[in-house]
Amino acid sequence: MDLLSMRESYLSQRIMLCFNGPISRSLIEEIGNALRNYLNSQQATPSAAMDVFAAYIEMTQNIRHYSRVKGYDEESASATVAVAKNEDGHYMVSAGNLVELEDGEKLVATIETLADLDKQELKKAYKQQLRQPRDEDSNSGAGLGLLDIARKSSQPMQASLKALPDGRGFFSLTATI
């Protein structure tokens, strides 16, 4: 393993925090605390720090929930999470995980639909989703949370899905705060 190359890559991409591996509730919390402390040390505005933290929590909890529902083993349930700061000073929160290809395709379509909405339309969709009765049997916990991330993002969220040889895919989501 070439740690120097990894370090140089992280520095060139302005990555402040990166994690790859199985993700538990306690790990989500610990990384969240580290992220919050780092943002405070960087003098991030309180609203930006709160939005970055909220996006991180929503993304990682969605991954954890999805992996549990699908019954994935520890390796398949791994998450890749990175928080970076782009050259414009915006924070980029990214998370990725293995998904069933059909689920990933639906998720990418949902993200693309949200990307076409302006701030007013996102607010309206969020309020409408709040009024919907929650389906306890639903495998998706990503509706309201994705709308919330989209509302807090300064640019449309970006999603991608890479098909894998085993019939699954690797889904990636980035929110710019």
C-alpha cells in the first residue's frame, strides 16, 4: 500500500475526511463527531457545518439501512464516504455503496428528477412528502432525506451507478453544500 500516493491524491482532491469499510451506528456517530470538530476548526459557518453534517448522516444512515434490509454481509455492506472542499469553498459530501442494479437505477432516476427542480419546487416536494403517510413496510428510507439534502445543496446532487460483474452496482452520490 502506497500511503504517500493516497495522501497526495487526497490533498489534490481537497479531501478532508475519507472512510471505506463496514459502517455501524457507532462508527457513523464517531466519524460524524470528527467531521463536526474538523468543520469547527476550519471556521465553517454554523449553517454550512450543520448542512454538511446532516448530509453525511443522511447518506450514511441510508447506506446502513439499505445494507441491513438487503441482508448484505460485512464486505457487501461497506460504505465509501468522503468530504472535500472544492476550489469555490463549497463542501462536497460523497457516499457510495453496493446496491442491487435495479435499486441503483431507480435511485439515479430519483436524483436526476430532483436535480431538475428549483429551490421552490424542492420545498413544495418536501412539504408534500412530509404529509404522506409513512409506509412502515417500505424498503426505502431515502425519500424525505434525499429531498432535504437536495434543498440544502448549493448545486444539484450528482449520482452515478457503475454496473459490476456480479449483477449489482456501485452507487455514488455527491451533494455540494
